[in-house]
Amino acid sequence: MMKKILLLLSLTLLLPLQASAQEKWREDTHYKIISDKATEKKEVMEFFSFWCGHCFNFEPIVKNMKTKLADDVEFKKIHVNFMGFTSSAIQDDATKAMMVARELKKDDTLIQAIFNYIHVSRSNITGIKDLKNIFIVNGVEPEDFDKMMSSFGVNSRLKMNNKAVQEYRQYVTSVPNFIVNGKYQATFTKDMNQDDMVDLIVFLSNKK
């Protein structure tokens, strides 16, 4: 009996919070509906570019966001290849490097290293050689980098990444850009602070 009472009390407390979130985040102001159907599993897709200064500045927000998302929400970082700063081939090389970083389970460190190379050191990435040097400086063996960059798995993940870019290209005209559950596109307004941005994504991740 006591457990039932506690459960009812927790639900009573939770309902006002959910209602408050719904009042705070409004369709067509803070998010758009881009699909009639949500994905079967909860997911947050961040479309970004290593060459994008806003994406670089957004990294601390993304890290905070990941800690606030529920365990059943998959966070997917999708690297676009349509930025005008360099060729699509070089951007694809950077995507492959990101996939290598994931395979090595050093994606947070190596993604930040690529960002820093471009935006802090103000250096140009001209191809795989520069990406390889970034990885070597951060403790990756050159042989491991070469092997993984040419592997079937990494090349398959590149294709999957670019397929997602093409699938949502009509909605993703700039980065960073967040598509949640395949149905909602977040809109960050000027009056929102960093915590608001995180809260919006968390709210959308729980919305079907």
C-alpha cells in the first residue's frame, strides 16, 4: 500500500513538470515537425562540421547534453560534407577520421583535437596526412590509423553518415543542427541560454 501511495505522489509531482515543459517549448517557435512518424528508438542527431566555428563553440553544450539525455536515447554525431571552406573529399576524410576515433574509443579526445587544429591552431587540413598527424600527436599509432582508415567498417560508416546527410539535407541548411527522433528539428532562439538549449533537446527526445 505504501509503495502505491509513493508512486501516486511521484506521478502527481511529475505531471506539473511535464505540463510546464510543454508550455515552455512551443511548436513552430522552438521546434518544427518534419515527419509524421518518429523513429522506433529515441535518438538525437547533431549535424555538424569541423570547419564550423559555431559547432566548435557548441561542443561544451553537446557534452552537457549527453549527460542529461536518458540512457535509452542514442546520440549520433553526423559530419556534413557541404561546407564551402574546403572540398567535399577532404570533409569526407575528416568524417572517416571521426569514425576511426570511435573505433579507438577516443572520439571525445580526437574530435576535440581536430576542432582545435582548425580553430585554435588556425591550421589547414589538406587531406588524410594532416588528420593522421593530429591522431599521432594524440597517441594513435600511425599503422593503426592507416589500417582503420582503409577498413571496410570505417568506409561503411562513412556511407551511413553521408546517407543521413542526404536524407535530411532539405532541413539541414546550416550547422550545428539537431534532429530528434527523426521527427523534430530544434530551433534555438536568441533568448535561450545554454541550459535552455540542452533542456529543449531533452524535452524533444522524450516526445513521440
